[in-house]
Amino acid sequence: MTKIRMNLHLVSDATGETLNSVARATVSQFEHVSIVYHRWSLIRTRFQLHRVLEGIEAEPGPVLTTLLDQALRVELETTCARLGIAVVHVIDPVISMLQEQIGEQAVARPGRQYVLDADYFRRIDAMHYVLAHDDGQAQLGIAEADVCLVGVSRSSKTPTSFYLANRGVKAANVPLVPGLPSPPALEEPRCPVIGLTLEAAALIEIRRHRLRMIGAGPTAGVVRQDTSEYVDQDAVKAEVLWARRLCAQRGWPVIDVTRRSIEETAATVLQLMEAWHERQRQ
């Protein structure tokens, strides 16, 4: 079946992250459509909105919006009605429900979720922490971590740590290398330690891609290191098995990230962190 090409306009008075998330989650459920995204962020004046309306008229397509300013909403709706284009105010149902439950009118202030409050500075602090403690760096600081991710090279420890930092979680990550001792801080850890693993075949492919990206081998862009332990099938299988056994011996839970996105891995890490803290309270 031929894919349908469709324009989708995301109109936000803030950064547009909410709309991006909603669009990704919903569009992914349709297999026979090719979406052309038009992202319009920080739209807070009529002048800025007119630029958006011109774009919608030039390339018509449904509109998802989080505009809160009533005058801008009316103008957007009027133009879309004239063009016969559907427009959805994404957060309206949630705001209406909360107003009813809380008994308070929403303030309708754009970008209010991005205020520089304690939560914001906690995320910034967590990001600095991840930068300082990536890939086993500054091992003495591991004692300050909220969680420590361990695993063999290229097992998604770093991207998962950065994603967690954006949630305000200080995540250290430590590579597990056969023959090398783990950091002393992991002998009696003060935070949950979680292993990340993946199937050997997937790990080899990721490592080969990494080697191509850095121009490994005698010819740039061509990998000629298939016989090295880094990408050798038997060596990698043994390395993955060793790491899993180490985690089992230490009682560290393990997440198989072979078919997980970074978001799914991070969500599982947060669940395991909560379970660890629950056990500590007992």
C-alpha cells in the first residue's frame, strides 16, 4: 500500500516539546503515512502567528497546538476553518479536567513549565554530574550518584545516563571490562547498581558501526578489525556472558536493551530504583 503524504503543523507558544512527544506517540501508530512536520515554536504575538498562518495556507495540513492566548487561538481557528483544516488543542481536555477536579481556573501562562525553579536546577546539576562521571570517570564521586549503570562497552550506558539526567537523576556509568576490577565504590554501593546488556550480534553491529564512524582500520570508513576481540563473535559472547554473571553475583538487576529505546530503558531504570529504595525502607 502506497504511503499517504501529509503535512502536520505543530504550533506552540513554548518550546514545542509537548507537541513533538504527542505527535511521535500518535503518528507511530500509522504504518501507511509519510508525515511532513512543520514545527512552529515560541508563537506569542499576532505577528509571529501570521507567519504560521501563511505557512499553513501554503502547505495545508492538520494542526496540533498548545496555544493558550485566547486571541491567538481564535485567529488560528478562524483561518483553519476557512481552509477546511482540522485543528486540535492538545492540552485542553487535561486542563478542563484538572480545573474541574481542583476547582481553580488555569492561569494560561505560556512556558510556565520551564520556570527556573529547584527542579530545573536539579536537572542542570544532574547533567553536570553525568558529564563528570561518564564512562567510569571521577570514580570517587560515584558515592554521590542516584544510580550507577554498568555494562560492557557500547551497551547504551551514556545515552541512558543523559536521558535520566534530564529527569533530575544523577547517573554514573561504569564500563565492565574483563580482567579489570570494578571501582571500590561498587563494593558496598550507596545507590542502586543496574546492569545493561544486549545480544552479542546486536552489540557487534553497534561496535562495527562505531569503528566505521571513527575511521578504524587501514582505510578510512572500512572496518578490517573483525578478528579483534572488540568485534569477534566468540570474544563478544564471552564478554557479555561474563558481565551478566558478574551482575548476578553482585545481585545487580540487568536490563536487556537489545530491542529497547533509550526512553524505555530509562523508564525501567526508574522502576528498579524505586524498588531498591523500597527495600531499603523495609
